[in-house]
Amino acid sequence: MSGETISLDRAMHGAQYVLIDGVIFETAYLRIPDNDTVADDIVLEARNGDAEIELTCADVTGAVHLGNGAYRLRSGAQLRFLSTPTVH
């Protein structure tokens, strides 16, 4: 594992937005999968205007890290979790 590789659960932590196949969605619900999460549990709900997307634990299990924080799901969708930067 390279220093650039970030685990999916760490990438999800605190993400306010998710980029899915080039479209930015605002996260409405985010649950980092853990030992109590089952395949059908929703781990992400996100919105872009009237468009909504839900991903289950099964959808994100086995996601492949592509580099630079991007992941490819088994469905072929590419996603990246984003947070608003904090300026001090």
C-alpha cells in the first residue's frame, strides 16, 4: 500500500460532497461501514438538485483505489469524497 492510498472509510469520513462520474452531489447521509453494517444497509445518500443517489454497503465493498482519492466501484462508477476546506 503506497502512502498515497487512502482507505475508503477514511475518505468517506466527514465528506460533505461526493463526485460520482463527474457530477457533484451533496451528501445528505453518510455511514462509514463497520462490523455491524450489512450488505443492504445504506451508507450514502446524496443529492444534486432533484437527482438523488443511494449506495449500499454492497455497492462500496471492494471499491478499488485509483489514486488521488478516487475509487472505482464494482458497478464501474467512479467516485471521490470531498470536504470543504477550512481556512484559518
